[in-house]
Amino acid sequence: MRDSETGDSRPALGAYAELVRVPNLFTAPPDVILGAAVVSVAGATPSPSAVALLSLGSVFLYAGGTTLNDAFDAPLDARERPNRPIPSGRIDRRTAFELGFALLFVAVGIAFVAAGGPAAVVAGSVAIAILAYDGLLKGSAPGFIAMGATRGLNVVLGATAAGSAALEIPARLVVVPAVVTGYISAVTFMAARESEGDNRRAVAVASGGAVLAVVALCVYLVGVESSGLEILVALAFATAFCWWVGRPLRAAYADPVPSTVGPAVGGCVLGLVLLDAGFAAAAGIRWGVAAGVFLVPAVGLGRMFDVT
């Protein structure tokens, strides 16, 4: 009896791991860490415990988003991606909806405990953007922006770890969540056309988004008061980002078919960790390392589970 129960539970756990895109979950905390780093540049002092809790909340937000994404897409996936957990019958669609909404609800609660009302409002805004993308806007220009906004707002969520001081940051620092929003919007545009094939324009848009993000990082480094070592570390992360996303994007542009575009999407999603780390390093090397280290579990689990 125990053997059969154990044997049954492992496939179930694997199915839920696929549903929430386990590797991608580790790309959410770096956004929050980046937000905390940005407010520290302005002289605020983010609470370490708040940053940790908000990072956990961001993981729940991401898991809820991917779960609801598959729940809404179940009819389409039944035709195009029948091996996914819901169309394959490993997870019930109603269960996925219930789990997805529960994860978003818990995430907002964690944000409130971590940093009070402002954090809960931002987390709630992320949840609304997730629902807008998953349920209404997917595949449209507003949808791409909505998905990008979930990541940009995730950076803002990290800023709330500094309490009311987050409201006093200079307007020039707002460029950071804006860059993250633009980059992910471009990657989402490419992802939406992953199964079409022969869509070089979508790959070019994502490539342009990556280039602009690196340019913005370099401009950002000029405008903040960072030490020479901090700038070098930031540029090292930027170089790693270019290498990480450049290889799959180049392959996808040369031959834009699902088998190359899919890995390019996955590479760009994981590459956000390096972009976050580059911006965060401008506030201090420890901020950059704290964000960048999440790439290790993301890549490790990416060998076991799909990223897209």
C-alpha cells in the first residue's frame, strides 16, 4: 500500500512542479531584491526580514500566475500542448483554478505581514495584472505590457521593504522597474508567437528589448554614485546577461522555429536574474550577489522541468 501511494505521489508532485514552472519561481525574488536595492541607493534602509518575506510573496505570485495561465489555456493546450499537466489529465482544471487564486490570495497576505498596506496594495496590483493577462489580454499588445508590468511591479514590491521611504525615491530611479517591464513585455511578445514558426520579427523584438535593457543599465550606472568595484561587478553581470540571452536569441533568429524559439524564451526569462543583479550591484555588491545567486537553482531545476 505504501509503495503504491509513494509511486502515485511522485507523478503528482512532478505535475504540480510543471504547473507552477518551478525553475521560474527563482526568478521572482531577484526582482524584489532589486527593488530594495534601488531604494537603498536613495538612502532608505530596507528591512532584511521584509525583503525576505516579500521575496517569498513574489514566489507565490509567480506560482499563482503560471497556474492560472495553464487553467485558462487548458482548451488551447489540449490541441497544441497535450503533454501539459491539465490537458494530460494529471491535474484537474478546476483544481488548478482554485490553487491559482489561493496562491495569489496568500501572496497578498504575506506582503501585508511583511510591510503593511503599501506592500499589500502593490502585491494586489501584481495579482490584478496577472489576472488581466491570463484571463483577458493574452496575445494582444496590452497583454504583453500587462505581463511586463507584473515584473516591474514586482520590483516596486521590493521597494516597499523600506516603508514610507519608498515614496520619496527620486523619479530617475523609476527607470529601473520601467526597464524590467519593457524587457519582459518584449520577451512575452516572442513567447506568444513561439508555436507559429518562421516569425523572425518576434525574435528581433525580444533581442531589441534585451539590447535596450543593457543600454539602460549602462546609463543608470552613470547616474548613480557607485564605487569603481560596484560598477565593474554590475558590468560583469551585464556581460553575463548578454552572453546568456544572446546565444539562444541568435539561434532563434537564424532559424525561427518552435524548437529554437522555445529555448530563447526560456533563456530570456532566466536571464532576467542577471539583469536584476546588474542593476542591484550598483547599490552594493552584496545586493548584486543576493539577486544573482538565484540563477543557480533556476538553472539546476531547469534541467528537470520546462521553463516555458
